[in-house]
Amino acid sequence: MNVIGTVGLPGSGKGEAANVAEAADIPVVVMGDVIRAECRRRGLDPAEHHGRIARALREEEGDDAIAARTLPLIREAAAESDRDAVLVDGLRSTVELERFREAFGDDFTLVAIRAPFELRADRLDARGRDDSDSDLEALRERDAREIELGLGDTLERADVEVDNTGTLDEFRSRVREVLEVDGDAGGESTATTNTGGESA
């Protein structure tokens, strides 16, 4: 079983990468669903308490709590699928990364999805999921929170990088290439292997 994790700042394209996987019948496990489920278990609205419960889980069960709770979901998704791959959406910290690498070894690949701030802001504004999506200052603060959690270091330790500054079709093609599913055959390779090595 190949487990492909994605990491990226808000609006970088993680959700669209998950859509590409689902279209190829590759199961997708969203790490945020673990937090939403815990919010509901505690009788809280996930939209209001997501961040607080994520912090609480890490305080109560360790920094790798969300990854640990995600592991059985990955194995369950793999067991129920005919495909030999599972995509895990939403790694944030190097602790989570290490938990997955410990669990899956060489079968785990981390994919960093990158896009500049202005482009991500435009995409979030167009998506309009909530009012904060059009607030540039709120996005900067959200970026800072994600980086403080370790997302920046996790991005740097990715095995593969996908640049998401082109068209949607180009991005989907790049993701299909990384997922090793049928795409635009004969096109130039657009996913680049990160040869910088892992940081300690």
C-alpha cells in the first residue's frame, strides 16, 4: 500500500489534489475529519471549535495525536479499496510526518503543494467558503498559525514538490503524475523530487 500525504498552506490546492485522487478511485482520508469528529463527540460545533479541539487533543494525547487517530482510518480505507494507494490530506507538523513514516516506511510519500500568497488569497476569495477567505490579514494570521505548528518545516521535508501556479488542468495533470494514475501521457514532467534531504 502506498500512502501519499499532502502538505500546503491554505488555498495551495490540497483539496483539489484530493478531488483528483477521488476521481481516480483513490481513497482520501482527511486529517481534519478526526478533529471534526471529536468536536461532535464533545457536543461542540466544529466550525467554531476546530482549532481549540485540535490543540486540546495534542495536549491530552501528545503532539502526534491527530496522526495517531488517523492511522486506523488509513488502514480501513485501504482495506475497502481496490486501489493500492491512499491519499492523506492535511499534514501539518514534522511530528505527524514522523508518525506516518514510522508506520509506513518507504511506502509513505509526502507531497508539498506550493503557491504564492497572492494567488492563494485570490483562490480563497473566489471559493468564498466563509468571510475570512476574503480577509488578507486573516489569511496572513492563519498562515502564521500553520507555520508555528510546524507546517513550514514539514513542507521542507517533503519527498515531492508540486508547484500550483499554472492552470487548473496543469495542476490536475501534475497531481495525477504524482499519484501514478492515467493522465496526460507524453507531457513534460512537472513534479520535482526534493533532493535537499531531511532536516534533523
